[in-house]
Amino acid sequence: MADQKASKYYPAEEDAQLRKARKSAHPTKYRDSLAPGTVLILLSGRFRGKRVVLLRQLSQGVLLITGPFKSNGVPLRRVNHRYVIATSTVVDITGVEDEVLDRVSKDEYWAREKKEGKGEEEFFGDAEAAQKKETDPQRIEDQKKVDKVIVANVKKVADLEAYLGSSFSLSSSERPHEMVF
């Protein structure tokens, strides 16, 4: 015991200890009502209140939807499953090409291109000449392929195209938790 002296130096601050992570990644559990072909009502975002068709459930709680674009102007999009209401209306989506859905389902498809930083002259000079972003021709082609099949199936059902084109809203006396969709 004599050779184990107490240290004369003590650090002013203790070393930070790593804490155990209490959260772990769990696969997303979707509601039973979120089946492909179901008509959904979007609750937030640019297209809130629009009725859209669910195409596929993607990873991490994201749904692949389309308007179809011709009916209500909603393009192929990814939407968080917590921001939709599922309705009892179902659209037949058989015939949509799996190749297109597989390509659109990947994260790389939705990745934005990197912007280069502007210099001072370009920053102040472009204020009056803002150009519109061009849509990727591949996205336009994918939208047409998906919508062609869905619009054909929608036209087979009476009043379904008008239903998808109309938007959802609530008046003061309506309570969404008491509604049956």
C-alpha cells in the first residue's frame, strides 16, 4: 500500500463519459388502413386538403403518393404517414409499372443537386432576373407513366375523378374525430 500514493494532480474537469443510447431504430409500423390504392387526405404541406392515391409504403414512415397530377395537380411525392387521413375509397393501381415505382422509391431519386455558392456580384445582380427551375425530364416521364394507368382506372368508377379533384375542408361545426371517411 505504500507504493500506491494518491495523485497530487486532479483534473479541473472530468472527462466526458459516453452515455448509453436509449433509442434504437425500429421499423415503421403502418396503420392497416394505409394499403396501396387507398385514397388519402393530406393534412399538411403545400397540398394540404388534397385527396391523393397511395402507391407504396416506403421505409422510415414515408408514403409514395400521386394526385394524379391531371386531376388535382399533386405530383409524385413522398409524404410522412402521420400527416394523412385514410379514406374508405380505393383506386385500382394494378398495371402501374413496378420498374417506375422502384426507381421513384429510392432516396437518390429525391436528392437535390448541390448549389454552388454565389459571389457578391452574382448575389446582387440576380435579384431581378430569377429564373424558374426546370423539372427533370425523367420525373415528367415517370409522372406520365404512373398517371396514365391510374387515370384510366379512375374513369371506370363514377364520380371518382371529381372526388379526387375536390379538396377537403372543415366548417366550424364539423369534428374530424367523429367523422367516418
